[in-house]
Amino acid sequence: MTIRILVADTTRARVFTADTPKGALVEMFDLVNPEARLHERDLTSDLSGRAQSSATGMSSSYGIEEKHKPEAVRRFARQIAERLEQDRGLGEFDKLYIVAERAFLGDLRRVLDDNTTAVLAGTVNKNLTRNPLPDIRSALPDFL
């Protein structure tokens, strides 16, 4: 049985494997989402609009609605889900654990297909993408 462990946040996804339920984790690959680190203004080309009141002569600006950054996060969640679905379809793992910050875990769960969800053995609500391997392993069950 091969076990896949996804450790993710909105900017990075690290993917590990373990060959046995008590085995050591081996990092397989990682994915990055540079758009999640950008400011909303860097994701759009337009500046906010300006208006001037004819009655008072004062000007004000129209704010930019923050909509591009959440879309970049959803796109990244879909990218991760597609990679997991592809690997599961190729028989590269039989069981999946996900370690992710709570909001991003929800994003991931919404986009996983039914077959990948069926092999999801557990989740951990923590952001450990920048932590060393021993921290990640200690957040998981002793017997995967």
C-alpha cells in the first residue's frame, strides 16, 4: 500500500509518500502558486476609478473588489486536485492524507473528485508547508 500525504497552503503544496503505514515520508514534488503572494493590485491591470461630486467638488475613489486573489487560490486548489486525481488514477497511491490550513482544506475538498475523496483517510487542520519533515510526520497519525 502506498500512502500519499499532501501538505498545502494557498501558496505551496508539498507532496510526500510513504510505502508503509509507519514508514518515513519521502518528498515527491512540490507545486507553487506565486499569484497567491501578489497583492490584488498586481493581479489587475486597472486602477480604481475616481469620481468628483458636482455638489461638493470633492473627489473619491472607487475601491477595487478583491476577487482575483480568491480565484487564484481556487485555481491552485484545482491544480492540486487534478494532480492527485491523475496520480490516483495511475495507481500511485491507495490512501491520502491532507495537512492544510482550514480555509484551504475546504477549497481542496470542494474540488476533489469522488474517487480521490474515497481514498482520503484523514485531514489535519494545520499549515505546515514551511516546517521540517519531523514536524509534518508528528502531525500525522503514528500508523498511517
